[in-house]
Amino acid sequence: MNDSKLSINRACAAEAASLGLLSVAAVTAAFLLTGNPAIVWLGLLFILLVFTCAAFFVVFLRRKLVLFSDRLCETIDNMLDGASASPQIYEEENLFCKINYRLVRLYDVMQESRESAAKERADLQELISDISHQVKTPIANLQMVNATLLEQSVTEEKRQEFLKASSGQLEKLDFLMQAMIKTSRLETGVISLDRKMQPIYDTLAAALGGILLNAEKKAIHVSVDCPSDILLAHDRKWTSEALFNILDNAVKYTPVGGAIQVSVQSWELYVKIDIADSGKGIVESRQGMIFKRFYREEEVHDVEGIGIGLYLAREIISMQGGYIKVTSAAGSGSTFSVFLPRIL
């Protein structure tokens, strides 16, 4: 008989028949050698006990095999169906449990990978949608300006005006693309932040240098209180980028003649950087939304910007083990508090 086609039941039956024949032969041989009938009865009783124990063991083993196969099939079915929860194991430590346990671990890893892939697809779709929404307006404006210059005869003064408008839209597109490149490189881990113990004073000075010109244009008074001896483990380039984005927002939303105050405090575990402005403020219900990518409030759409600066700032600070806290109220300005851990 082909071993590959021999079922467990047939194998057990064949084994039992073989043992039965051997047992009968042994008892017969013992009777012939001794001639004592008691030996035969004792032999038969022993064989009956052995067969009874063997039968109970086979039944027990079969039940275990059936239970294991059912759970194995259940786990595989859940893998195929993408069920959200793996099957529970209520079994003592044995060989079947070990196999099932490792299979469940494999299932959990596959489920986590599936969920991660789904989240990445959703994030990618959201990113594509955000980019499409952001580039729609400048592209439409560029098309309109281009069509006007091609199809209509305009004066030199108007032509210069159209070209300046076109240049502004191109700068907006370039700024958007640069911001998206920074975001994608940070999110995908292409850029790893290099945290070193260094003065926060120089990093803050670099960030302030990028907003002073615009602050002067709006006659905004900028005051800074930062001790030069505060050392902090941080990436100077990207931390400066994060602080600049917060400061740039403060300048944009602070009215002419307003004030921005920057102060740095050294705590035991963190360094706290406060950036306070005298702008329009943020209502409490929106304070959690301002860090979303491309989020902008309806009433500030006339202010230049695309709504990605605070998102980038939060990502950069979070990647260094820190966080950003907002304290604000409508009409009374805002304070962005940046907390960065002092040590690596």
C-alpha cells in the first residue's frame, strides 16, 4: 500500500491487527510451552488492558489532533480573510501549542504589515489630494496670465504687471515643492537628524535672521531673551527650520506695530523656547488643527502661506523627542512653547 495514501485510521487499524496477531501467537506459544491455562487467561487479561489503554490514548491523541487542525485552519482562514483579531490560544505548553503560537505570531506580523500598508496608502492619497488642491490655484492663475499675454495686446505697463503676478505664482509653486520635499524626506527617513550638544543661542539667532526683514516692514518689535550658555542636544539646521516656521507665522499674523517676544528657559530635563505674539490669536477649538498639513483658517486666506510651516515644525521637534504647546485665545495673541530634551 502506498504510504502517502494510508490514512491515520487505517494505519491504527493495521497496527492494532498486527499487535493482536502477535499477542495471540505469544499466548499460544506460552500455553504450548507451559501447558498452564492460567497463563493464557493472565496473558489475555494483560493484552485486553494494553489494548484498552492504547485505545484511550489513540482517542485522546485524535481529539488533540482534531482540535489543533481546527485551530490551525481557523488561523489560516483569518489570515486569508484579513480578520482584525488573531485567535486566542487556551492550551497548555506542548508541541501543538508551540506550532500554533508561532503561526499566530506570523499572523500578527502579517496583520500589522497589512495595516501599515493601508495607512501608507491612505496617507499617500491624502498627500496627493492636498498637493492637487494647493497647486490648482497658482496653475490656474499662470494659465490665465499666459493666455492673456498670448491672445491680447497689452501695454508694456500691463505686461510687466502680469509678469510680476506670474513670478509670484511661480515662487509659490517653488516654495510648495520645496516644503513638500522637506516633508517627504523627513517622513520617509531619508534625512536623519544629527543631535549634538551645542548652544541653542546660535540656532535661535539663525531662525531670527530669516524673519527680521519682514518684521521691520510691519514695524513689529522683536525682543529676545536667550542666555548664551544654554547647551542643548539638537540638530542645528532642522531645529532652526522649525523655529523659523513658528516665527514666520508670528510675523504673518501679527498686525502692523505689534510685538513678538522670544524667551528661552533652561529646566532640569527640557529647554523651553517661548515665542509669543500680539496677533489675532487662535480659538481653543482650532488649536489642535493648526498642526495639520495644509490647514489654514478661513479668515486668514488673504495672508500669504500654504499651511505647512507648523506641520513641519512639529515633525522636526517630535523627531528630537520634544513637543510643542500652544497657549492662545481669540484676539489676545498666541504663545508657542517648544520643549526640547536637554540630553541625547
